[in-house]
Amino acid sequence: MDKNDENYVYYLVAQNLKKQRKLKGYTQAQFALLCNYSEGFIMNIESKKYHQTFSLGTLWTFAKALEIDIRELFNPVD
């Protein structure tokens, strides 16, 4: 993904979300329940084939559920 593309931030967050979710041992379904979102929404965010947008409030909810600083969702990925 081109880092100059405005969609890069969604890719970046998606990859970090997936990583942090797995580190905490949550499935997509478990994480969705924890955050009060649908499993499909979480699946769409983490998908490399689908472009799902989300709000800053959603990111805050994710970080809170994962017990991480929201900035962790913006860490550079390879």
C-alpha cells in the first residue's frame, strides 16, 4: 500500500488492530462482543480486500477494549 494514499491510515490501523487483538488472544467474534460491534465490522476492518472506514470514537473503543494506548494502532508496519 502506498503511504501517500489517504487509505493508508486505514490499512495501518487494521494491521495493528489485528496484531493487538491476537496478542490479547481474542477471536474476531470475541473482540466484536467486547467492543459492542458486529463481527462483520471487525472482519471488514481487518480485511486486506475490503475498505472499511471507521471513526476516531471507534478507535478509542478498540484501544480501551485492548487496554492499549490508542497510538499503538498507528505504529509503522512492514
